Amino acid sequence: MKDSIFKKLKNLIQRYKELELLLKDGYTNLNKHNFSQLSKEKSKLSNINKAFVSWNKINNDIKNTELLLHDITLGNLVKDELNILFAKKKILETRLKSFLFPCNSYNQNCCFLEIRAATGGDEAAIFSKDLCKMYIRYAELNIWSVNIINIHENEKGGYKEIILKIKGNDVCRKLAFESGGHRVQRVPKTESQGRIHTSTCTVAIMPNVPKSKKISLNITDLKIDTFRSSGAGGQHVNTTDSAVRITHLPSGQVVECQDERSQHKNKEKALAVLCAKIHTANIIKKNKENSLIRRNLLGTGERSDRNRTYNFPQNRITDHRINLTLYRLDEVFAGKLDLLINPLLQEYKNNS
């Protein structure tokens, strides 16, 4: 186990012991609210404490068993016992690492996924649509639900911007590392001379803010505009000012929603996305202040972040953060994103 992980675990165990002492006398020195909060914290640390105690015990057992290796009569039995102990130790270490991962900001089962076309004009918008299809296929394989919150199409049928709401088990944990720049290298359909073009899109994963932790928005900080929807949806949608655009003046964040017929529902959805954007901006700020591995994998939120390159002529996909290259681009675009996501999750665990 790495020293950095061991140090983190020792700090958590120390905190667990402090909580045991604080809660020992019950309500004597704590009000009901503080007692409840500390009890919940202690409960979360309880499993870590149990696993850490078991890990220490196995380490001691290994040391004691190794002393018997030179015993001629017990040699083979000792080796078998050591193999069992090392296997148990490995399982416990994996479990202990899992307690440190992922960060609390990405442990929810609902998030917004925003894809924007960046450099490359029409080809970037078409690539944005391709990425959207890729994520939807991945969601289908994971039995997640997907709803379109807002969409801006361009003349060639691509997406200048699209926001999806994705719900299901482990959504935020699995998609946490998708935020950042995605680059494509291929011959566009609009290219007559067969030249390879490079275009980019940006992806943002924004965990949904639960009602219990809703961000308080001052109405005076919001500029709310209504307008007619531009997409499909029938006569009612296109002839009434049901679409909503909300601008958060302090941060400059802008959110639109025209998915619903009702202006009220569009406003509600737009506010949910706005809260998620502000919450994510706070997460990004913390990532910039955090360790290098966190910045590299979760990103800084800048458009210049380059996560991946998708090279269609060579069926190649490269994740630049962990120097992973696969020649299985067709499979990834068919929804098999775990080929990339699992190595990223493992890298994060190994360096946490």
C-alpha cells in the first residue's frame, strides 16, 4: 500500500476514534443536531475502521508466519498459508482504496451531460452529435434513463450544443472523467478532396444538486428571458414563448431549456441545470487546488483540456491523461466506453 493512501487511512481512523470519544457520553455535551451529524459521520467511518483493523491483523499474521518459513517440516504448509494471507491482504487493500474513491461530488445517481461544438465548424457540430450518440448507447448498456434538456442543431444536422439528464446507478462515478476536450481526426462528409480534418468538442459532466443541498439563488442575480422554441414539438411549442433562458449575472453562466410545452417546467429544468453548473464550477475550483492526479483526470474545466483523440482512419482512440491507446474506436462508439472508463477509474484508485 502506498504511503499516501496509508496516511489518509490513518487520519480517517484517528477521526473515527475521536468520534467514539465525543459520542461516548451521548447527549451530555452535544445538542441533538450535532449528535446526529457526528453519529452519521462515525457510521460512515465504521467500515473503514473494521477493514483497517483486519488489514493490520493480516500484516501481523504474515510477519509471524514468515518466521516459520525455514522450518523444514512446516515449509510447504507455511507457503500455502502465506499465499492465502497475501490474497486476503490484497482484497482488503482494494476495499480500503474503494473507501477513498470516488470523491463525494461524484457519487450521485443523476447528472447533466453537456456537449458543445468547439473548433471545426460544421464538422465539430457533427462530431458533437456522434459523441452524444456514443453516450446514449453507453447509457442504454448500463440501463440508465436519458432525457434531452436542451438542444441547438446546426444546418448540417449536427449539434452546436446539447444537454442531457442521465439517471441510474453509478452515473456520476462512471462519467466523472469525461469532462474536457475531445478531438476528432477524420475526413468530413463535406470534404471533397479526402483530406483529414481535426475538430474538437467539449464535454461537461455536472452532478445534479439534490434538494437537501440546493444552491440558494438570489432572484436579483438572475436574468430570465422567454422566447419561442426553435425545435420540433408541434404547433403549440413553436407559436408560444415557452422556451426559457436564464443568465446568472455574478458568474455569467447561461442556461436555456425549450424541451417542455410549459414555460414553468422549462424554467424549473433550466434552474436545475444552472444549480448543477454552479456546483460543478465549485468542484473544478477545488480540483485546481487539489493533487496533480485529480487535476489531470477530472480536469480543470478549461476548453483547452484535451482528454482524448478519436482517429477514425486508424480506428484508434487515445486517452492522453493516462497514455492509453486502443485500436477499438468502432467498439467505443458502439457504447463500450468501459474500455476507457475502467482504466481511468483504476488509475484514480492507484494514485488516491
